[in-house]
Amino acid sequence: MRIERSNWSHAVRGAVVCGLVLFAYPARGQQPVGRVPAGTETSTDNLPDAPVAQSDSSRSGARHLSLGERFHLYAHTLVEPQSIIAPALGAAIDQGLDSPKEWGQGASGFGTRLGSNYGREVIARTIRFGVAASDHEDPRFVPSNRSGFGPRVKWAVARTFFTSTDSGAPIPAFSRFAGAYGAAFISNAWYPKSQDDAPNAVERGSVSLATSAGWNVLREFWPDLRNKLHHRE
């Protein structure tokens, strides 16, 4: 029964992410926004001039990231909206579903869930930083500059699982996989017995990747939504 509660928790999280994506989708007929100017993104994953693995000749070339620049990106991701909102949202959903049941309810239960989720987030980003620095992955998200809902969604989802190196060569996003599943297995150290096994860890890692894909889609469409809101003012 406890595993069923966990599955329901993950299903609800996925539904919430899909809702955010649909909310960010611009109205029919609105022209897609291209690359956002420097300094306007809410996340350092969206810094301009990042190399990207695609054949569009209009995209920028690769640029080497120094270790200092990588560390700056890493430090900023620990306090960016995604790193705060996602753990809090997950804790609220788990609180409502009483999962894990051993952590109880009330402020104490919510605090434990929030601390657990944020701890996993920090561990995942730390692992990702180390792996990306080793194989020269570019950790930043780059808007697609494509037209149409489908192509833009495909681009955003693909950027979850593939990235590019400093030289512009496309490679699997090894750092993201290592971070998601590494943090999930490390978190077994503090999860209760009902959820501290390998299957639950794999499930947590997979949900983390799916959530990252949802956030990437939201990043892709966020400039459209922001412009749409500004035009209403």
C-alpha cells in the first residue's frame, strides 16, 4: 500500500508539471519568441551563447566554460526558482498523500519532506557539476528558436537527455543522468524502510528526469507567456 501511495505521488507530480507546461503555451497565432536577450532569464541555465547540438546554422558556436564559470552556474542553480519550487511542491504533494507515512503530518512532516527533497536537489546538482566539468558538457538550457508547439516541445525534452560539449559536439547528458539517479540512491540513507530500496530509488531518479523535462518545456515557452502578460498590462 505504501508503494501505491508513492506511485500516486509521482503521478500527481507529473500532472502538475504538465499543467505548468500547458499554462505556459502561448495563444494560437502568437509568434514564437526567439532567443531571449542576455540578462532576462530567470535561470542561469538559460545564459546566452551556449553551444547546442543541432544542425540549425543560425545557432551560435560553442564556447568554452572555465571552471570558475561552471562553479558560478552551479552555485546559482542551488537558489534558482526550480530548485526551491520543485522540492516545496513535491513536499506538499507527498504531505497530502502521507508519503512516506513514517514521516507523519503537520509542520514536522512537511519540514522533513521538504528537507529531503531539497537535499536530493543539492546532491543531484553537485554530482551534475562534477560530471559536466569532467566531460565538458554545457549545462545551460538554450531556447530553440523554432516555430510550432510540437517542434519546440521536442527540442526542450531532448535537451533534458542530450547536450553538447565545449567543442559543440552532441553527447548524452551524462551529468543529468548521474545526478538524478545518484541523488536518488544516496537518499536511501535517510528514507524509511518502506522506500529505501533500489526500485524506489530508480523510480525517484526517473521522476526527477521527467520533472526536469517539464521544466525545460516551461523554460522554452516562458518568454512567450511573459510577453503575453506584459501586453495585457
